[in-house]
Amino acid sequence: MSSLKRRSSPSTLPPSKRLHILNGAVPLSQLTFDSVLYEELILLIFANLSWIDLCSAQAVNRNWARLSLDNGLWKEQYLQVFGRSRLRGAKGVFGRTDGRAIKPLPETAQAQDVQDWRWMFRISWNWKKGRCSTKHIEGIMKPGSTPTSTPPHVLLAGSMTIIASSEASVCPEIHCLHSASPLRQTLSCGSPRQRQPFHITALALDQSPPLSGFLRLAAFLSTGEFLVFSIHQLNPSASSRKLTYHPFRPSPRTAPIIQAVYHHPLLISLSETFSLSLYDLSSDTISHTQTLTAYTTFPPCSLILSAQAPGSRYKLVLTYAVPIFPVHFSIGKESLVFISDCVTELIISGSRAPSPSLSSSPSPAGLMSVISTRTTRALDVPSGWIDQEKLRSMKEQWGRKLLRIQDTKSDGKWVVLAPGEALASDRHAASDTAVSPYQLSGDSPASLQLYRLSLPPVTSVASPPPKLTFTRYLHHTAGAVSSLTIADGRCVTLGKNGGIWVWDLESGTGAEVQPPSRLFGDESQTLEKGTVVFDDRRIITARGGILLVHRFDI
């Protein structure tokens, strides 16, 4: 056996990768983890650690602190903890050169454009845990605002916050606050035709890329007029009013406007009577091109406008409440209506075409008009004979019917429905009237309903229909919801008691930002109406004359 042992090669050994001999041999006691291994090997070892271990490694020494902050390590940690589904390319807030960060999620970014993955991990973890700092903005809201007054209007555009009071005034104002500057810009919304007090009913920020740093903002007044401003983000003195629309006569189509969306040159407004009006703002003029109406829907609703082909083709998604089986009582009793959620998609083009499902007024050829619509409901009744499987599906659907809806919002992928608190007369009428063989099981105001919206493109006659599929309930401890907002898979709710919750709709997890007692104190039980908006770093709430900013980049 010894004769078969392999002999050593006569060639010389290769030179060592690192010179360990300087003026003599180095004692083994001086060899350390940092001096023996290359940085690439150390990073390979660190790649097997968790983010908690990487944070602990920063306290060892300066070299470990430097290596544990490697951007590649934190990219892998981010993808492992928060998932790759958050990186949705064009909808991200990074990599934009127009100076605007409208999309609210810090994790919706292109991987090649991200500069600091550790910062993204930190702020995303703060969102997940509801960890933030709170600051009160003074000098904007009137201290005398009553709990029953209409909440103010708040918009976020990058580092700019746009705030407008809904209180009546002879000259309403819009305030623009810059986070990087103490200067505050004020835009006057006075009307030469009105001497009586009026108020701002809705604001719409242009979603198209700004030109030379200017943003377009549309403000709708209770008089039926609306104004278009040009706002400069860095030079407030350069802002000015550009366009003004005066209706020929007051009508339910023009006032009051409760919702509006703007993607230049298309501006869309929605009135309280559910009249949808389209305006063409090209060539620095305002032209009303079409009005669509619906008679079986109830606000609240949300509008999502996107440009499929800017300048020629747009898609509008409406989310609103619809009755599923109204029941009317005799004289002396209130009407009882059970409602659910509904979504309608409208394709808007510059060519003239009638709408198949909504009644519309004529539109001139070559102007903005609706060419097709599709609608889907959260509750659906199958056609034809009903077998046991269809009956079981119907029971599950009807169990989610509601007496009242407080708010409903969508981001184009998810739809969130917030139940309203049913009145005592509603519950008494529902218990005394055999309106349905099924019980009201989804009527808890502390449980949001989450639906998945599917709008497949129409490529042929056999294209699949749109679907609104129930996903899960979102349970929280903030009580009844006052208002909510949703964008890019994240939902923020403001409770009537002042509580704020943040939801990740992809995973269905939620976190409380701060308890109500720390926000409004003892007055939280009397405040009901409010406004909540958010972007990638902050949440802004406005209720009862109190304006709060909750920052997560801490």
C-alpha cells in the first residue's frame, strides 16, 4: 500500500496571495479575522447574517462597521424581508428626473436606480412597525374649526405640501409648504363674480411630468367655477393663476364637485349628483367636451386616472358604492338600502364615441370623450339555475353586504371598503324586515374589506371580464373609520377617535402608528371628520383644526 502513495510534485509552490512576512515572521497572535481574509470573503460571510446581526456587527470595530454597511448586503436583506414584489419599475419613486416623488411607497423602485438600500430597509421597517415622529404644523388651520365642519383638502407633491381649508370665505386661499424651506406660498382663489362667502370643494394635482419645475393645480369652488394654477416648487414668487372656468349657469354638473383628477391636458370632475365631466385644457384653454351621468350609485368614491398613451388615450377607474337590493318602507319609516362596492373602467380618447353603459351628452368630434366602459361588482348573482356550489358562494357574498359605507378607495390593483356605523333605526328596520335570508356579518366598523381588482386588457371579443374578488378582512382597534387613502399597495386609515393604522395590502399586515390619546387627547372622542394623505416618508392628518405630520424617515 505504501508504494501506491502519491508523491509530491517537484514544481515550486505558487506565491502566497498576501505577504505575511515584513522584516521577519509575524507572530500568530497578531493574525486577526480582518488581516487574514480579503474583504470579498468577509462580505461573503456577512451575507449569511440577518439584518439584526449586521446591525450588531457595526459595533465591533471600524472595519466591520464599514463592511456591514455594504449596499449589496442590504439589498439582499431588503429583498428577503420585504420581497421583490415591491419593485415595480415605472411606479417607483426612485430614478425620476422630473423632481416629483408622487408614488408613496419607498420600496416601489427599480433595482438599478436605488442608491441606498439600507435607507430603504430602515424606512420600510418603520412603516411596518408604525414607528415615526409627530410634529404639529401651526398657522394653517383655524383653531375655531368645529368637529362637524368639512375636513380640509391636503395634497402631497414631493417636498411640497398643499393645504386648502374647506371653510367658507370671501377669498379662499391655498397654502403651499416646502419641507426644505420655511417659506409659505399662498394662492388666492377669489372670484370677481361672487361677493358672498364660498369655499373650495376639491383639489386636483396634475400627474403629468412638470415643465421647468412648474406643477399644475386645479381648484374647484362651490360656485361652480374652477381655477388652474401654475406652481413653481423652488421659486414660490413665480407661481400664478393660468386658467379660470366660469359655467354659463349653475347646475348639478358643476357644483358641488367632490372629486377630481388631472393629467394634462385631461381634467375630470365628479359632482355630488354623480355627473362626470371631461375638460380639455390643451392650447391654454378650457373646453368642456363630455358629461356622463349615473343614477344608481352613491358616493363616496375614488378616481384613478392614468395615461395609456399621453395626449391620446387615458384610463379612468371609478370606485363607488351601489345598492344590491333596496327596500322601501311605508310613510313614517326610513328607507333601508343594502350596498356594496363597484368598480367601473372608462377608456378616454380624443375621438368621438358613445358610452355603452353611461348616458352621455354629445361631444364634438376630435375632443376628449369616453369610447368604452366596463363594470364589475363585489357582489354578483349568477345567472340561470343555482346549484349548491353557487348557493354557497352567494351566501359568502351576501354576508359582506353593508347598511352604510364610510369610504372606499382604490389604487388600480386593490380596493378597500370601510364600513360606516349603522344607525339604530337601520338595525331596527333590518331586524324587523325579512329583506334577506342571510345575516349581516360584515357590518363591523372596525373591519375593512379588501378586494383584488383585475382589469385585463381588451384584446378580442373573448377577453376575460373584469373581476373584483374579496381577499380578506383587515381588523384594527381604531374603531370606526373617518377616512382612508390607498396607493401602490399601502393603505392608511384615520379613525374617528384619532387612531391611525397603516396596512400592507400585499401581506395583509397592519400596524398602529400612534394611539389616539397621543394625537388629540381627550377631544378625540368628539372629533369625527378628517383628512389623511401620505407619501413615501410621511403621513399628514387634519382634523378639528389640528394638522399633524408623521415622519418615518427617522
